[in-house]
Amino acid sequence: MKKHDWKDDAVCLDYDTNLFFEKYEDDETLRPAIDKLCSECPVRKHCFAVGVSQKEWGVWGGVYLENGSISREFSRHRSKAAWAETWQTLTLGD
């Protein structure tokens, strides 16, 4: 497997990458739609792991990261239940 083959299976493959960076930051109403898109992605767990390990910024695995850490500012729109589901998906199952 090549280093970035997982990206070929990502739901967002043909999307504008700015949706996961500047547009996510600038448009609070867009955030739930991006979260939902990522929640349906088969490589979400791997994507999140890459974002954390490479200290990335932007949405990785459905979570907005700042230097590889979860952003409080860009995560405020999520309820506790949504966070519980997200965290379980990213840490336990696919």
C-alpha cells in the first residue's frame, strides 16, 4: 500500500479542500454538514490518525484540528452526544 492510497477511498476525494479549512472556519452553518459528510467516510479513523500524528490543521476524520489537537473553538457546535459518537467511532470502531 502506498503512503496515501487511503485518500482514494475518502468521501471528500473530489470536494473543494477549502471546505475543510477556511470555509469550515468562516461558516458556522457549514460545520454540521461537513461533520455529517465525514461521519459517513470509510477512512475517517485513518484520516483522523494522520491529522493527529502529523500535527495538521483543518478537518481530519470529521474533527477540526489545530496543530494535531482538537480545536475547542471549531468544535463548540457539537453536542455531548455527537462528541460521544464521534469519539467512539474514531477510537473503537469503523
